[in-house]
Amino acid sequence: MGVCTGRWPFSSDDVLYPSMISALLRVVCVVPLAVLCHVLLVAPSATTRAMRTHCTSSGAGGRSVTPWELLEAWIVASLALFAISMALSLFAARLACKGSVLDPHNARGAVPPVLVMKAGVFVLEMGSAGIGSFLVWGTRVLQCEQIKPSLVAQLQGTMVLLWVVLLLSLCFTSCVYVSMGGRRAGGLSVDSYRKRWERRLKCMACIARGKEGYEPDLYGTSSLVLLKLFSGGDHDVVPSDVAAGLVALARDQRSNGIDVLTSNPAYLANDADALNGPPPEAELSLEAAAYFGRYSNASYGWPLYTLERMTKCCGCCHGPFCQCACMCSGRREAKQFAHGVEGDNCCGYNIGALHASLPPLIAASAELLHANYRNAVFQPAYFVAVDRARSTVVIAIRGTLSMEDTLTDAVASAVAVPEAFAPPVPGLAHDGILRAAAWVYSDVMEHVAGLGDTIRAALAEFGEVGSMVVVGHSLGAGTAALLTLRMRAEFGARVRCFAYACPAVMTLELARACAPFTVTALRGYDLVPRLSVRNTFELRENVMHALRRETANKHALLCGCAPLSSSMREGVARPGLVNESEALLSVRPMQRPVPIVRPRAAAATLLPGMDDADLEGLGSALYPPGRVLQVLAAANKGEYDYGYVDPAALDKVLAGKTMFLDHMPWKLFDALDTLT
């Protein structure tokens, strides 16, 4: 790590697992060397003693030391070297388990010299392997007439094994310690840092070059966000530190009374009906959310179709072969689309998965009009269908599933919603998702020949009972929410939206104004609906604060066996809650935890020279749109509860063990199906 300019204090606890693997590799070498030492030197049989005497005397030739004696000495020396290396690895692993995450100097101060000694021993191991190779293959020591063929094979096999282990160790060490190293580049201006991040984003976007919608200049703002997020002077940590910090933060939040999944206890305490407020209209009911959620699930195509079934069961009848049989019908079923399919693969897997994902009752009433899988930056995949049973035109937009979608998410600055979208109140929206919504509208209503006319004709045919529903999950949900505004500007109040696990895409006033026609559904601790640019920076500060308070070791935190720190034990004592639903519905008075985020003026400037002009538009608070449907796991396995909350309740990222898993589409859609 010293050679790789690593930062010793903030990587010393990450030595644990590499050291354990290194020790295990040395065990693989020590065992055959110990067997050879025992057979030849410690307890040789009569045959072995006769062989040694013959080979030693026949190879003397007037020399004081024979090649065979050198081979025996090499076995002893190699055994000692590999045993010492194994002991140093175990000692380094033991040291890595001491101390807290951000205070390693006293407890883990001996890690650097131990690793330096281990590096020196590794050089000796390489030299020893070279000498052994020369003795085994470069001399005639194994050509002695009395030597057993089995012993020759054992010696040669041991040498091959030693080289394999040493080369693996060299490769593994370079990968681990180079990635853990990397000296911070000091003295650079903000503009230099920003250009670095722009280059990284453009490198990520190289797969999108040449495609319509690729605009490299748009990544300047995103690079500033990433610059601010990862370049703080006092946040010099590695990814595993962040993981441990999230665990510590989750414990910290629970100990301070933030057990409710809506993260604003004061909001719940002041409004006992916040979760069980007035029910939405029938068009936005729980049953409708579950029904149209299946369209959103089908929009993901074959990748999610395969992943969902492989995670749910492992029976042969549900394996990849059966899935391929379902999806291979896509080429035939693509002919059913009145306005064609764009961008699907040659086998039609996405269309095949779309048909297979829709429940039979929905598939029987759905008339598929058009699907576009030509994914690009600001151009998400989507499909359009007419649900005859519900007299509804459905536009389903796919969520994040590609690098292009990730780059759309990354353009996260807040911009004014254009007048063409006719927002109920003026407001700001997520730039990248707003661009995606504008593109979907233009593609559906203008670019695909006849599709807009078909949609208008279907709505006219359905008359007053006809409606348009725009649905999506994750990135698709945010796009659907903003596309709904644009569609309402043309089709009026008959357009509504179901946004599943929707990211924060608009300011609070605009999000509340969308409540009459938009429902955002989310499950449990889902990270994405709570993750705006501002909340991301607040999460970073909260994680760092939790790490500074934590006295346990990183690995104890990650394993879930760390004791509560003294500061946590002195926190608010509250009775345990039975389940997530009880936590959500508890409206007892509770103490608001002391804010652990630096004032915004202090947290904004992370690098010299970064002024307020650089931060303009990046810190606006964004929220999911409309009425928020919160789905929660109940005490009994497989059962769920739900309630409705205001978007303002999602003002903080909550750390929990399911914060990433709760965002998976099938988790939410299965829960909605169970509730209905």
C-alpha cells in the first residue's frame, strides 16, 4: 500500500479479508511442504533412508554439499518462509479487527509495519520458488536411480502448486491494494476536479455515442454534483466504511426514535390521520395501483423477467430453459403490435417477456399498440397498450436498466418545468427525467406514424368513461409523473398516473398539487424515493457522524454483532415495535433527534474556490409526486399493511437492511397483489 500510495489509516481495517485469504493460500503450500519434510527428514522409512544415502553419495563427486542436500535444505527453508508468511497474515487480520472505523491510529497502528514485513517475506518466497524450480528441473537430483516415481511427482507437483499460489497472491495483492490506494490529488482547482468527473462520465457514456440524444455537454452539472459528493476534505473513506456507516446510522436512527418509516416524527405526531387520511378516488385506489402495476412490471422486458423467476424459485420447470421457451415467442407476438416494435433483439425476447409477464386476465384484454426498446440517454424504453376491460390507454415506461438510463438519472439538477407541461403550480423538476418525459411525449404523439391518432381515436371511442394511465417504476415512474403533466395539457383530467418507487422528481408544492391524479407507491425502506441531491449530501454527513460516534470495529458492524455504543445506550428508550407496520402507525410523542447535519452554508463548500454560483440549482429539495402509498411488511410473513402519506414525509433517507431490496420491482408489485 505504501508503494501504491495508499492511505494507511483509512484502509487498515480492510486488510482483514485479504489477509485471511493470503493465510489460506499459505496453508495450501505449507501442507505439501510439511508432508515432504516429514517423509524425507523427520520420520523417514528404511527405504527412504537408503534412497537418501544412495542419492547423496552418488551426487557427491568431491563436493561438500550435494544437490540432494540442497533440495532438503530448500524444503525446510520454504516451509519456514511460508509458515512465517501465514503467521504474519493471521496477525494482520487480527490487528484489522481492532479499533473503530475512523480512529485506527492506536489500535491498528502496527498494520503498516506488519504488511511491510509480509512484503519482504513474499519477495523471499518468490526467490525460494525460483531456487526450488532450479533444483527440481535444472539439476539431475531427480534422476537418481533409487528415487521413487511417486516422490518425483510429489516434488514437481509441489513446485507447480507453489508457483500457482504465489502468482495468485501477486495478482490478488496488486488488485486489492492498488484499488485501496491512490493518493488524493491536492492543490487542484474546482474546475480541474470538475473536468475529471466530466471525463469519467463521458467514459461511462461512450456506449451511447452516435445515438440520438447523446449530449456530452449536459454532464457538467452532474460532474459538479459528484465532485461535491466525493471530494469532501474530511470524508476520506473507502466503500466498506460507507457500508459500515449505513449500518451504524440505522442503529443510530432506531435508538433516537426514528422507527417510523415516514422519516418525520413531528409530522406524524401533529397529524394522527396522516397515514389513514381520506381515501383517494376510485381511479387511484389500491386495487387500481395493483392492476396497472403489472403493466409497469412488464415494461422491463427479458432481463427482469429472468431475474425475477430465478430469485423466486430454483425448480427446473422455472429455469432458464423454460424462460427462453416463453420469450422466444416474441418474434411471432411482435406482429400483434399495430404500430410495430423498435429496438428489440433478433429473437424478440423483450416482447416475449412482455407477454409472459402480463397476467392472463390483463393480457386477454390488452391491445398492444407500440413498443420502443431503442434505449438512449434521455430516451427510456416504453410500450403503449389499450386495456379494453378498463377503457384505458396505458403508457408503461421502463425503469433504470442500462448505462444510458443511469446517465439520465445522473443529470440531477433542478430546472423549471416548461409551460408546455402546464403544471398545476410553478415548480422545479429533475432535469434528466424531465428531458426523458419530453422525449416520450414527442415519440408517442408525433414521431411514430399514426400512434397519436390511434390513441385519440381510442379515447374518443371510450367516451366519458375512457382514460389514460401512465405508469412506470423507478426512472420510469419519474418519467411517467412528468409525462402525465404533459398529457393532461392535451387530454385534460382523464389522464392519471401510478408511479412505483418513484424518485424525487419535483418540488414539494408541485408534488402536492399532483395528488388528485397521481399516486406514488413505495415499499418499506426503499432508498430511491427518498434520495434527492440534497438528501444525498445529508445522508453522507449522517453516515460520517454515525461513524465518528461508533466505537465498534467495521467488521463487527457489518456482521451485525457490534454492541451499542455508549452514546446510543444513553439515547431515547422506547419499547420494541413488533413490525414495520406498527412502527409506521405509531403516533406516540417522541423526541426529535438532535440534527447531525452541518448547516447548509457550512456543508456547501467542500473545496477551495467553490462559491454559491457553482451550487445554484443543485440543492433544491425534490420529492416524489402526488399521494404517497406506503406499503409495509406486517408481523405475519407474507402479509402487508399500507397507508397514505404526504410527500413531505419522505424528507430523509432511512438506513435499513432492506433499503436496496425494497426497490426491486417484484417486491413492490407482489405486495400490492397481496393487499388486493
